[in-house]
Amino acid sequence: MTTAAAAPYNIGEIWKFVRLSLIWMGIIFGAVWLVSWVVGAVIPALIDQAAGKDAVLHNLANIIRLLTPLIAVMVFIPINATYMVLAERRGLALLTVRKGPNRVGPDGFLQTGADAVKLLFKENIDPEGSDPLMFTLAPIIFFAPSVFGAIPLLAAVTSDHELFHIVNLPTGIFYVLAMSSIPVVGIVMGGWASNNKYSLVGGLRSAAQAISYEIPLVLAVITVCLLVGTLNVVDIAWLQNPMALAGLDNSPQAAQALQRWESIRGASHMAAPSISSIGVNSLADFGFLNWNIFGGDKFTSYLALLAAGKYTVEAAIFKGLAALLLIISSFLLCGLYLTGACAEINRIPFDLPEAESELVSGYNTEYSGIRFAIFFLAEFTNLFIVSTIAVVMWFGGGSSPFPATLYAPVMQALAGVCGAVNEVLKGIGLPAILEATTLSGAIWAIAKTYFLVYFAILVRGTLPRFRIDQLMDFGWKRLIPLSLILLLTVTFLKELI
Amino acid sequence: MFALVGRSIESLRQVARGLGTVLKHAAREPITKEFPDTMPQLAGHFRGRLALAVNPQTGDHLCISCLQCERVCPDKCIQITSHKSPETNKPELINFKIDHGLCMFCGLCTEVCPTNCIINTNDFEMADYSRESLVYDLKKLTLTQDESAHYYSKKELPMPKPKPKPAAKPAAGAAAAKPAADKPAGKPEAKAEAKPEAKPESAEAKPAAAAPEAKAAEESAAKPAETQAKAEDSAAKAIETQAKTVETATKAEETAAKSGETQQKAEEVLKAAEASTKTEESSEKPEEKTREIDLGRVPAKSDEAAETKAAEEPKKEGEQ
Amino acid sequence: MFNLNDLAHAASAHLEICLFYLTAFIMIPLAYGVLLDRNIIRAGFLLIGVFGGISALFLLLQAQFLAMAQLMIYAVGITLVVVIALMLTNPNLEYEKSVELPQQQLPAFLTSILVFLVLYMSVLSEAWPVRNELPSADNIKVLGTSLLTQYSLPFEFASILLLVALIGAVMLAKSDHFHPGEEILGNESISETEGNENVVKV
């Protein structure tokens, strides 16, 4: 009966998945936005109001403002992981012609919530012969860096919103990478403290793998930093944003912005003719070509100068070839990063540390209850964070893919809506909640990040697991040489274009 | 170097192809069956819980207590309690127990059942809280008339003939003999009721060997008893008495034709056993046998053969 | 608004001192743990904590880049490799009875006092210029410039040293019988190379 009634294509299931994702993303987005607003604007405003001339209370209000990014991330991570687990299971089910969990709540909406409740109520078992301190510490060390490491990205994707400006670190991406290298300590620690052979082997594998694949990963990121000329994630995202580039010449703060642009790019723009000669804002109309995956504004500078007829024929051909090579290199760098990231966070096809078929469950074999839940949470959070890093480094952070002239009306409409909402709130006596630039940036960043997350799910559905020797060969004999070659290539190309 | 680049590009292409293939599968109809909500579409020959069918048309219980299933069961999970009806002088069912905890659903019992009474239903949800509750008794096993009709049509089983005796025998009984007449009258109405009084006499009347054999139906049925009574009995009985192998073969082939008949046949085997109490020997066998084998082999004739037999029966018994 | 650097400006010296003592309060027990813990693998993990604390100190000194490098390379990279090497080589180390040599306790104590005095005196004798102005926010740029201009020679020497060490380690670890064109070595030499491999891992 069911087969007879079934549609030829699986539109029903896909629609269910999309609906589920949209609702969940709305929840995530709304919750984080609301919390940031409450913590960053409403509470300090109320305190300020009540404080009058009390300096201590004003300071308290400021401190609460400073805590906003941390609280926003702390709200974001559990809700986001809740959705990601569900998305992974449902998405994987789609790819493998199954239905996935669809029982708890409408369409399995609350499945992960139920799982989490189950895990929280389970007994915390300390295996015999384990090292209790290390055993408890391991999940925390595994999880905590993902909270702290993600913070600078918050500033990057919200175009350096003033509430998140505090986390705009000059070391930016280096900080994020350093933080994301810590979790492997937790894995090794948990594997060793479990007093279990499988766990120990899982932990050792994880360490070997993470250390091997961190090299190409970091080299890929460093190459992009070299191309862009800064380590600061906010600046990296800013440079790829067509709207920001458009603002370089016709906004009130144009001079300031241009100075900022010059300070980042100035020294690295040796090749003549310079883009400054025809105005940097001419890059804005290239839209997504400004993203680093297409060679960043090096490539669009070339296009703009070519269109302006600034090149001789030979120079145009020569620089065109260089630009082509740069695009290829950038694509390879992105692929290199994604591969390394996949290995770093132990996802299929690099999930040797937790290979179910070989090591039971690897380093978390002995974990149960809330400690296992933390491991689980951290795994998915790490996936999200590496995706966010990729988005910021290669896919333009919170920028829209459209040319600035096309996107400007959208932004205006958005600004109108935001203004209206803020007016309503002002009537009640509350601070503004929406801001067009931040809203657009956050939405685009989430969309792109989830695109990468879904891609990771697709990869998980496709590729089989590496063998440990293949893994090491691939890492040391293929990826590291490739990343070194790319580092060298991009260094030269950057000056040639 | 170039070879390496070529291989890398090739491998990337292959990975991309794999990703594409997997992505395409997202558009496929899921093969998941949401079991408790939508029941699986099971084939008629699915071997699920065992049950006893009744005649879908009349609602008569089809079991003739032949004990074939009990004997063939590899797990010995079937336990039949029956006794010899005093009126009809045939075995009658008292209780039928199947231990589904032991059953391995091989379906052998359904193969041997001459009346297609015991069948495998499509029900497989038998989880229970204790082993004892897995032992199903007659009441639990017997299907309703509607269920029986459902499974008979689903399994494409031939409809059992409405019991011949209620139809044929009253007519015949009026015409002819005495002992034959009260049997059919007693039998269709209630198997258990009539028995107690009738039982003692029938037990004593029978020869020691004939009674159990007759009860155990075709294969083991007492040959001497049957053979002599063959002339009156059905064609099917003739087959069985003369060559069991032939008979089982034909049964397998022509289940359609026979199943209606087999029930009747078995009943008539019983009658034959009774008849044998009266007459010890008969000399007419050989010729008649061959004739009736032919009859039995022709599926189309089986129906009319049964009827003619039913008509003949009382007469011959009367003669004897 | 604030930046983390600005926060350090704005915050009173008290906050910095509080953070310093907090770090010290965590780090010193960890450092003692490294020395005193009989279980060498746990000691290794504690060492990771100590390096993490050092990176926190760098952070307090406004040296973000250095702090991150410390965390990434020392705390996670090198120490973790050491811990893994310990796990691979001598898992029974923790069960070994410590060899008590009472007659060596006094000399050992004196030596350590001496070493401490030497270090302390050398720290005191060196003039450490203290500047009042804070390091600029983009001290990464300054660091990079000076590494590639003023200090490029030591930087290159350091990298060559590391390269040599790496090549040496590879040569030691490499099995000779994989060499094409060379005679296949006997069992003895193979076992020798295997021994060397272990040494390299440690």
C-alpha cells in the first residue's frame, strides 16, 4: 500500500528535513540574539538607569556588557549541538535512503533533547583502575577550548559589533587555532585515564593524527593570512565583504575605513598599478569573487584594473596566468584546510580514534552519563567551529555573495525593518535589538557554516575510513608537501599580481 | 611529478563522483518501514504465528485430530488432546496446545495438515512477559470465521467443502441404514456433546488395532479395515489404502482439488474403521482399488466422487 | 569600546596582580606535581598544565602571540608527544620501586640550593630595562619585522638546528633494510636500529 501511494521522489522527506533545519536554526539564532540583547543591552541599561551616579554600578554594567560574547557562545553551543546531532542523523538518513529519528516530537524535532535528558540521568561510571581526576578532567579539557576558541569568530561574523569588539584579538586566527589544538590533550588524557586498551589506542591514534594533520591545516591558514596580510579574523572577514569594500569611498567613515584598508593591505601591495589608483570600492561589485577562496581581493584587483584598462597586454596575460594559479592555489588551500580539519576533529573519513568497528568507541568507550554527553557536545561543536573558521577564512565571513550594488537595496530594506522594530522597543523603553549589518552578517555566516556542516555530513555518508598507515602516508607525504608548495606559490603570486 | 598530479586529479574526480552519487540518493524514497504505524506487507506464505482455521463458509472447526502435525513437529511444540467420539466413533478435539516459545516456524505442520486447518498466520507480534503465556490453547489458536476467510483467500487455499455429512447424510440416512444415520446427525452439531454416552460402545466395538490407526488418518490408517470398506468409501480413501506414496504425491499436486475432499476422506477413513468392526474381510478390493485410484487422481471428479461416495456409504454399510 | 588590550590598560594594576597570583596558585602545585608524582604519565599531563600556565603568564604580559605559540607548540605539541612516547616505551614505570639512596640526599639538596642561588644571582645581576609604556596592540607586526630583519640570523640558525635534528631523527629511525642498493643487514644490526628508534621516540 505504501509503495503504491509513494511519490516517485523523496520530496516529502527532504521538505521535512528543510523545515526542521529552518525551525531549529531560527531557535538557535533567536536564542543567541535574544540573550546577547538581554545581557549586552537590556540589563546594563537597566543597571545604568538605576545607578544614577554610582560609579560601582556603572562598572558592573560595563562588566556585564563585556561578558556578552562569552554568554552568547555558552547559550549558542548547547542549542547548536542539539540541532547538529539531529541534522547529522536526519541528513545521513536522507543520504542513506532511510528516514532517521522522527518519533520524539514532530518529525523527531526533540530527539536530541530526549537523548540529552537520558544521558544526564545516566549513572556516571568510574571504571575500575581509572584515574578519577584525569578521567573527569578529560571531557572538560576536550570541551572548554571550543567555548573559548570560538569567541573571536563571533566578532568576525558580526562585522565587529561593539558588543563583541572585546574579543577582536590581534592574534585572531592564531588564537583560534591554538585553542582548537587543545582538545587532543583531552582525548589522550581520557584514553589513558580510562584504563582500557581500546581507549588508550584511540587516544594515541587521535594524538598522532591530530599532530600530523595540524601541520597542513595551520600551513593552509597561515598561507591565507599571508595572502591577506593580517592574523585578525575581523579584518580578514572585513576585507572579503563587498559591502564593507563599497563603504570605503562613499560612506561617512570612508576616510577612516580606507586608512584601515591601507594599514592591512598597504605594505602588501607592491605590484603596480595599484588598486588604489582606481578606488578600492570598485572591488565591491565583484561580490563573492572577493572571497579568499577565489584568491581574495588580489584576484578582484586584477579584474578591476583589467576592466579599467590599466594593464598592458603582456602584463594582463602574465598577471592573468598568475591570478588563475592563485585561484587554483586558493581552492587547494581550502580543500587542504577542510581535510586537515576533518582529521583534527576526528570525523569520517578520519575517525580512527573512535572507529566503532575496530576500537569499540575509542577514547570514549568507558564514558557514560554527563561526561559522555560533554564529549559528544564538544565533537559537534568542534565541527561547527572548524566550519566557521573555514567560512571566515575562505568564504567571506558574514558577507553576502552578491555585488554591493545588488545587495544594497536589501540592506536598506533590512535596515528599515530593524528600525521599525527598534522604534517599537523604544516605545516600551527598551534598547535597540536589531541592527541591519549585524543581522545580515550573522544570517549569512550561519548559512555558509551550515553549508559546510552539511558538506561534512555528505562526506561522512560517502567516504570509508582510512587505514592508519594510509592516514599517516596521506598526511605526511601528500598534504604537508602540498601545503609547503602552496605556501611558496602564494607568497610569490601575491607579489606578482 | 605529472603522473602524481594526474593521479591526484583523478582521485579527486572519483571522490567527487562518489559524493555526487550519495547526494543523488537523498532524492530516493526511504526504504524505512515505520513498523508499528504501518504494518509490513507480508506475503501469504509468510510463516508467522500458528493458528487453527475454521471453515470460512460454515464456521466449522477444521481440525480432525489426525495428529499429523503433532507427529511431524521437529520441536514437539504441538500437543493435541482428543478422544474418540462415541457417537461418530471418530476422534474429536478436546484441546490443542502450541508452545510458541518452542516453535521455530518451520511450517511443517501446515504442510501435513490434511484439512488445511493449522496455518501460519501473518502475525509475528507475540512478545509476552512469560514463557507460559506463549503456550496458546485451543481458544487462543482458533481463528474467527472472518480471519479464516482472510487467510484462505490470501494463501489461495481451496475452500474446504462444507462438511458433507450435514448435507449428504441426513438425506442418505433417511433412505438407508441405522448406524450410519446417527453418525452424521451427531457429528456436525457438536463433537464433544454426543461423545460421552456413545464412547464406550464404540471403543469396545472396534478392533484394538483399527481405532488408533484410523484416528491417525491416512498414512497409518489400518489397511485391512480400510481396504474392505473401500468399495463404499471415497476415491481418495482408495488411493491411500492402496499406495500411500501415490496418495501423498497426488495430494501435493492437487491440493486444490483434494483439500475439500481430504477432510471428507479422513472422516470416511474413520467410518471405514468402524465398518471394519463388522466385516473382517473383503475380497472385492483389487479391482475396485484401481478404479478408485483413477477417480482420486482426477481432480475434477473428486467433488462428485465425494458425493457419490456419501450417497453410497450408507447403503454399503447397511449391506455389510 | 573595549579591546582585550584596552581592558588591560583600563583595569587597575590590582587586577593584573590578582590574575598573576591566581595563575601562580594554579601553576606551582602543578609544577610540584610534575616533580613528585610517581606516575610519570600523569606527571606528563601535569606538565601540559604548567606550560599552559606559562602561556597565561605571557598573556598577562601582553605577549599574545608568544602565549599562543607557547600553548600550541609546547603545551600541546611537544609535551603531548613526550607523553605518548612515555606511554609507548615504558608503561610499567609507575610500578617501579624508587631507589632510595639516603647518602645522596644531602649532596642533592646542596646542589639544588647552589643551582637556585646561581640562577637567582644571575637574574639579579642582569639589568632588566623596565619600560612604562605598554606594548603596542599589533606587536605581532613588530615581532615579525624584528625576526626577519634584526634577528634573522639567529632565527635562521635556530631553524637550521631544528632541521638538522629532524633529519637526524629520521635517519636514526629509518630502517636500513629499506635502503635500495645496500646489503641486507643481519639480525643484530636490525635490532640495533630498533633500539635506536626507541631512543628517538623518547
